[in-house]
Amino acid sequence: MATIVGIRFKRVGRIYYFAPNGYDDLQVDEWVIVETAKGTEAGRVVIAPSQVQENQLTDPLKPVVRRATRQDVLLKQYYRAQEEAVLATCRERVIAHNLPMKLIEADYSFDGSRLTVAFAAEGRVDFRDLVKDLASVFKTRIELRQVGDRDEAKVCQGYGMCGRHYCCSSWLQDFPAVSIKMAKEQELPLNPSKITGACGRLLCCLSYENETYASAKQGLPRVGDSITLSSGRGTLLSYNVLKGMATVVMVEGDKRVEVPVADLPRRGASPEAASAAAAAPPASVPAANAPVAGVPTPSTPQSGAGTRPQGSRRRHRDRNKS
């Protein structure tokens, strides 16, 4: 077991693990100074010192240097207030150097010893002269970092088609892997305007419920497969996973019918087994007033017995979040 403390450097961003280095009494929301790969930085504690398995750690833990003082926090706030004006100056210098760059964000380290400028561009950009120019203007170390479309949307923020803030700029820590197969799995229209976000990439929320859909469809025939039902043969047209129903186009009469997913033959089953399952009579259902073993009848009430309303299950997609 290893002792870690979780630190976050931005309001919405990845949580990094550090070694408490003797500061085992750190509390959530405290500011600390830590040693990172880019140098000394200030971060906020989001996970108090706790134990984790060593196999969960990918790299050796860097230490917490010290608690942040009031002076450190004020210094960080001062440089944070300068970032908007700095970004405007950087844009002027980019125009002067005639570089095909779109500046996204300027980010000072807590003590102003490093200025990182994020930009978007179609391809590689030779910005060596720009770095020298900016270093002479701001008198500090300059880093230019090229980011992708998703990172740009995360920084710029905004509202998605769901009417909520982007997932990536409000709560999402890492960008999930998303593929067009997820949209097909969920029977969504493959219209680019419906399944792509402001970044031009597939919506991150396509991955939120994909596992549920894939699990519900496991072993079921694919859309377009020919299947055998008790009422005859047909072709599977579509699924409604949340309702547990499937739409089938029957061969006879060319009509569409909805059947429960439980009545569909399983993929990989032999034709004989599928035919037998389709021809099997439905299980007998007891009459409404018939007594059931182990269940008291209305004439024999039990102390404390009562009725519980059956809740409805609704689909809730929290789309926000990149």
C-alpha cells in the first residue's frame, strides 16, 4: 500500500497523485506547493491522504513540498488576473509574425516563473521567433503548447445541444474514447449535426450509456437478421432497449410488429432450438384471484403488510460535461 494525496491544478481537470511527504493531516480544499515535471506548482487538495494499491500507480510519486502560504495564494491570484491581458498581447505578436495560429489560453505558474500559451493550428507551426519575442516582452519562461479540437472546446466553454454546459468544461476529467459504433449501438440517427459537439468531434456523452446498450443486446440477433417467431418468420428492423421491445417486419403481409426482446431467439442458437422456442406454448399465468403459494390472500392479512407503488423507470442522459 502507498499513501497518496490527490491534487488538482485547474477547476475541471485531471487529479494527480503526490506523496504527502509528512503532511498527512492535509484537508480537502487546502492549497499546497508540489513538485511537478514542469517545476514547482500550486494545487488544491481534492483527495485527503489515503491508502491505495501500489499497482494503481504508474509512475513514482513526487512529493508535496509544503503548504501554500497566504502570500502564495495572493501571488497566484495576481498572475491569474493578468492572463487575459497577456493573451491579448500574445495575439498581437502572432499577427505581427504572421503565424497561422489561434491562441486559446494563457496560463501562468503560481509564482509567474513560467507562462504557458495554448494554441490551435491546422499543422505544425515554426514559432521559435515568437517564443523569443514573448520572452523579451514578459521577462519569463515561455512555453507554447498545441492543443486539439476537444481541448479548445474545454477551454472556451459553452452550451451543448442538450442546453447544459459542455461536459468537458464542467465536470469531465478525461476525454473518453468515442466511436461511430456507439451511435449505431444506441440506434441514434447518423446525422453529423446530431451526434457531433461544438468541437466537431463525436459527442462524449455517446459513451455514457453505451455499456448498458451493449449489455442489453448481448446475444440478441442483429438488425437485419432473419428470425423465427411463434407468429412466423420476419426480419429484425430495430430495437428499443429502454422499453425492452424490438420491431420486426413479418414476411407474411409485410407488416411491422413489436415483440418483447425476451421472445427473440438468441444469436448462435441452432435453427431447431429457435423453432422449438418459437413453437413452445406460453407459460401458464395464474388467474387474478388464484392463491399463490407463500403469498397471503386478502382474507388473511398480516401485521405490518402494505402495498408499495411500482415506480417507473425513466431514461436520464446527463449530457452536461471535453
